[in-house]
Amino acid sequence: MLWGLVAAGVIGILLGFRVRAPALIVATAVVVVAGAVVGDTDGWFDRYRLLSILLLVVTLQCAYLVGLFVRLIWRRAVTRER
């Protein structure tokens, strides 16, 4: 689960730095489907699997906001140098 959070965070930062919101929507859908398929509990959906999917989605979207902020700071620094 920890590596999933790290991967979701890195992907979110890269998405925020490079692309816009439609890519975030697609990435969120991929995270939800992957979390449902690869969940570590056996049997039907339970609250632990749903909470882990929610945690991955929140991590992805918060990291996306961090990526947007980094891009904003980067652009302002580049324009000040010119």
C-alpha cells in the first residue's frame, strides 16, 4: 500500500507539472479501477478496500495540486530571469 501511495503521489506531481485537469480525471479513473482489481482483500468489496482506493485518489489529487504549485513557482522564476 505504501508503494501505491508513493506511485500515486509521483504521478500526481508529474500530471500537475505537465498536463491539465482532463488527464487528472482519466488518472483518477485508472486509480479507482486498479485499486478495485488489485486490492489485497479477498472476497467482495469491503470498507478497507474502499478506504484504500479513497486514500489513493486523495493522494493523487493532492499531489496534482502540489505539481500545479511547483509549475506556478517555476514559471514565475523563469519570467523574472528574462
